Amino acid sequence: MKHMSPSRKAFAVFNYLFITLACLSMLLPFLHMLAGSFSSGAAIAQGRVGIWPVEFTMGNYQAVLGDPKIWRSFRVTVLITVLGTAVNLLFTSLMSYGLSKTDLKGRSAIILIVVFTMIFPAPIIPSYLLVKELGLLNSLWALIIPGAISAFNMIILINFFRNIPEGLIESARIDGAGEYYTLWKIVLPLSLPALMTIGLFYAVGHWNSYMTALMYIRRQDLFPLQVLLRRLLVESDEQVIIRVNNAVQSVEGIKMASIMTATIPILFVYPFIQRHFVKGAMLGSIKG
């Protein structure tokens, strides 16, 4: 900022302040929820909890993690996230690779149809009837197959594939490599940043899956974590108290601990792929 004009310095300072305030507005509710999950029921009820725990206790987490329904829903959510993300990446990669070829017949029409579904998504009732006719109700596949390919993520990957030098692909063809070999051995390894980017998008979507599970799942043993969390938040009686290790825990504290239990695991994923995520988000949009 040393060599900036006064107007540019003022604009930069304003940007920094605005971004800082925006970050704080997002971070403070999270810190309040985290503090409440470690606070006693009395402190929460009296409104004494800010961003630091008051009357520190682990009872809320003991109540949550001691509930077998939480662990069952947690396993279902992990399975949906891992399996669903793998299916998403597989089919999105296959379709994107084909549509990245400019000599593909009907390419423009197919891309137009895909973009149309992104702008005008299918209504809920036809989607439900289709899943029902396919026999996927009360099945975890109902949470995976209907959203196997995201139009937005597919466009990102198409643009990334088009940035790969055509000379590499031509060299592989001269050496006798087929399309599938070229895709798995050359294109996908070079596209790791883009795959990490859309993989994170898909994983977060599966982890937060709520509406699809609410529509397609009726068996309680197949409820993902978000549906179980909603039932706890909405259907619980606020006056109910739970006793853990001879200490009374309020439902509000247990709700906060449940929210943190559902939020923290997915937050730990991002630091491991941050480098790839930033690179993929930038490079995937260079060439249209």
C-alpha cells in the first residue's frame, strides 16, 4: 500500500474493514454455539454465555455421543458422503471429458440441455415420482443417484479439461492409448486441483443433505445426521432436562453440542485440500 494513491489506499482500507466485519459476523455465531455446547444449562438459560464457555462442562457432549441414534446417523452420513462423492466424481469426470471435445457431435445441444437443468431444476413432485418408480425410496441410493452429476460442477470440470494441452493427449493417442487410458492416466492426474474443488462441493452437499432425505427416507435407521438433528432442534421440548453423571443438562446445551458434532467433522476436511481448492477454483475459470 506504500505506493498507492490516497483514493486506492482508502478503498483498500475499506475493503479490509468490510471483509473483517463480514468474517466476524459469520464467526461469532459459530463461537457462541461452540461456547454454549461446553456451558451448563443454567448459564445458557440465564443468557450468560457469549463466546466463552460459562461453568464448563462436557455433559452436553456426553449426552450426544452417548446416544446410539447419533452414531447410527453419523455412520449413514459418512457413508453417503464418501460413496456419493465417489459416484459424483466418476460420472462428472466421464461426462465432462466427453463434452470437453469440441469435435463431439451434438456437444452444444447436450451442454444446452445440461445448463437448462441448472437454471430450471426439476420440480419436487416429478422428482419424487421418478425416484419412487425406480424403486429407490427408503434407500441410500435415493440420496446419491438423482444428484450424480451437478451441472455447475460439470461446467467447471469441462473448462479445466479444455485447459490441458492438446499435445499431451495427441501424444498418448500416437502411443496407442485409448480414450479411457488417456482419461485415467493423463487427464485426471493433471486435473487433481479441479477434482478436489468439485469433490469438496459434492462432499459438503452430501454432508448437509436434508431435503432429499426428508422426501425419500422414512426408515429411521437410514436417517442422515441432518435429519436427526432437525428432529432434535424442532421437535424437542425446551423444558426437558437430561441428567448426565448426576448433572442436569438442558436441551439447549445438547442442541448446541449436536450442531457442533454435525459441523466440525466437515470443517476438518478443508485444510487438507485448501491448496488444491484454491488452484482449482482459479484455473477452472480461465478458459470458457
